[in-house]
Amino acid sequence: MRNYPIWKSFTVISLVILGIIFSIPSIIYDDDSENWFLKNKINLGLDLQGGSYLLLEVQLDVLYKEELENFSDSIRVLARESSSKIKQIIINENNVTVIFENTKKIDEIKSSFLQMYRGVNLQHKDNQLNINLDDIYKKTIQDSAIKQSLEIVRKRIDESGTKEPLIQRSGKKRILLQLPGVKNPERIKELLGKTAKLTFHLVDNENEEALNANIEPFGKMIVKDIYNENIKYLLDKRALIGGESLVDAKGSFDQTEGHAVSFRFDTDGAQKFGKITSKNVGRNLAVVLDGVVITAPRINSPITGGSGIITGNFNAQEASDLAVLLRAGALPAPLEIVEERSVGAGLGADSIAAGQIAAIIGMILVCIFMILIYGTFGALANVSLIVNLFIIISLLGTIGATLTLPGIAGIVLTIGMAVDANVLIFERIKEESLKQTKVFQIVKNGFDRAMSTILDANITTLIAAVLLFAFGSGPIRGFSITLSLGVIASMFTALMLTNFLVYMYLSITNKKELKL
């Protein structure tokens, strides 16, 4: 092709072919296909394909109560280490009051406590310590809990196989969860309804009197069996090791116990577990999940490999779900579902149909306008416009973007924007045709002079779209993604594809003059 570099021709043709090929999965849209190529398709958002909407609330009151109990336990330990006697501990809604028999070691205990819990409001008066949960300390707990909960919810949802969920913070203590395509969210609700706090405790089999009298001695706690509330265990209150040391958990099968969950500790956890089992051979080790005992097997020999197995009356699904929970980690506090909605796909189907109609009508009107105003050059611009749509669809599918209603609006807007660049180019070519006589020079000058204007306009739009994506959420992000990809595709089709088509047309027709 005359006056057009070979590398440019190769680049344009390659990108156009790739754009058309990679748009095929999204056009066919076989949701159940296992083919790796057909999986590279656009994911439809909740508003288009229906699904489930959940609003979760983090139960911060439980977290505050646990923190007050931690304060109480820490004071008990410090008092015992300093040989000080505590007369009474009173735990209220927002504070702990500790009354000592005398004032001898109170300053020492206070100093040690403040080193453990920095930023806590602690007041000292005579033989009494008042530890308060003020608003500042509560906010610290709240922010930490929400961030941790978001991360763990995301892990659990990803592990469950749900595609393209929307998970984000809503207000001070709530989490918004949108699950496109999930018609029955019962399993998801089960996964999210469990805190999944896993700890290992030694069983005290010697103090049966306290267990029978339902009295918890200092440093001990009574915990019920998960399957039979009448069975209770007296356990050491201090956890020897927790689920935070796990690096893997998966459903397995034990020949004697049936379905089970095998787990593996990290290096530090494996060393701790090895020491614990080595020192306590012959004793029972209870596995506690969310405040109930799953199993309490006897330690027959040291377990030094860093791995083990949790057995119980599990079926295959329960073992798999427990493994998911353990892999994702424990929630800092329980989550309560405060709102639940099922969104039907009917609205989505209507929206897609309306979006398609708007896009088709917009395309037809734009194509007619371009042909009426610019003739053959307008027809070439229309080819670029169609390819532009293929490229946008292929890009959305390749990155696995989620298409929402605002996203469809972004695509329709892009159709109009894509033509603007071609209009600018053709108007520049008109101006150059008044100055020049050589056809290829006219076209070259027209494209070169229009380029800076096109780049300026599109780059500023792209910056705005990136900012919308960075600071927006949900539907706003959906709009910004399609707008960004549309701008990028428009710049390519206008500056390179239209240029290529015009040069090819002029080379084939061998025109000596231009009429626009």
C-alpha cells in the first residue's frame, strides 16, 4: 500500500482480528461452558442477570465485650505475677472496675497493663482501677474489625466459587454484598454466619467435681459438645494454638471416622503443635470452633509433622465448607444479615434489550449521518465504529469486567464519542484540500493536525474515567470501566484504523483529488 508503513498495516490488521476473535465469547455468552476460550467473556452484574443482595452488620458489641474480658484476664495475670490480691472485678457495658485488697503493687500493675494495651483510658483511685472503653478506642476496634471482616468475607466468597461479587463497606459497621447469578444464597449465608474461630485447648479430666457442679475454676472454662449439648468439657481457658497458624485446610476422608478436614500449620505453628503434643501425650486435646467442641481426641503420640485431621459427624459438603472457613480465617466478630433481597433476571433482560436497541439505533443514525456528510470517507468511519464496538467487547471480556446498566450507558456514549474524532479528522482534511493538491499529503496533514486535538480531548476524558474508578464504587465503577476502554478503543480506531482504511481506499481507487 502506497505511502503507508508495513509495520503499521500489520499492527492495525492484527489488533482488529484479535478484537473480533476475543469478542466471540461475550457475543455467544455460554455461561456453563468449560472451554478456556469461551470463559473470557463479560460478566453480567446483579442488575442484568439477577442474583442476591445481602447487607451484613458486624456485631461490634460482641467484640467490645471480648475486649473487656481480655482486660479482666490480663489484670488477673498481672496481679498473680505481682502477688497482689484482687477483691472484686466488675465488668460493665463500657468499663471494667478492679478492686484490690491494698494499694501496694497497683502502680506496677497499671504500668504493665498500659504497655500491653496502648491508648486505653485507665483511671487509678486508691485501691481501684477503672478501665474504660472510650469512643476513640472503640473506633480503633471498629475500623480494624470492618477491614478484617471485609477481607475474610471476600476470601470466603471467592472460595465458594461465586463470580464477580461486589463486596464493599456500607456505613460505619455494615458490609454490602451483591452476588450476581446466585439465586439461592443459603450456602453463602451459612458460610458468612459462622465466625470460624478455631482454637486448640487441653481437656481437664481430673476436676470432674467442678464440671458436674457447672463451676468454672480460675483459668478454666466449660464448653459444650457441638452435637450433644448434654456433653460438656472442662478446658484450659488459654488456647495453646489458634487457626491463625493454619496455612491450608481441605476436605478429606478418614477410613474410621468418615468425612473429615485435614489441616496443615505454618512453620511456627508446626513447632508449637509438636511441642504441645510431645508434652501432653495421654491427655485429650479439644478442637473448639466458635465456642463449641468439635472433637476432643486423645494424644497418643507426638505430632511433629505440622499437620492433622479434624473428625466429626460431617458429610462431604460440611467438611468442604469447614475447610473453606478455616482457609479464609476467622471473623473478628459475628455477622448478622440485616437485609436480604433476591433480584430477578427479568429486569436485567429488559435492560439488556433496551441497551441493545439504543446501541443499534444510535449506530444506524450515526452511520447515516456520516455517509450523508462525508460520503465514502463516512462509510470508512462507520467500519471503524463497528470495529470499535468489537474491541470494547473483547477488552471487557478479556479482563473479566462486570457489565452493569451504567456500563451499557458508557458503551452507548462511546458510540457518539468515537465519531467525534473522525469528524475532526475529516474537517482537517477538508481544510488541507484547499491548500494542497497531492492526495496522500492532504490526508497525512489532516491526520497529523487533528491528532493533538483528539489526544487532548480523549486523555482528559480518560483521566476523568480513571478518577471515577478510583473514588467511585458499584455502578459508577461499571460506567468508568466501559468509558475508559471506549476512549482507548476510539483513539486506536480513529487515529490508526480509519487512517489505514483511507490510505487503502486511495491506493485501490488511485484518486487524484479529494471531495468531502
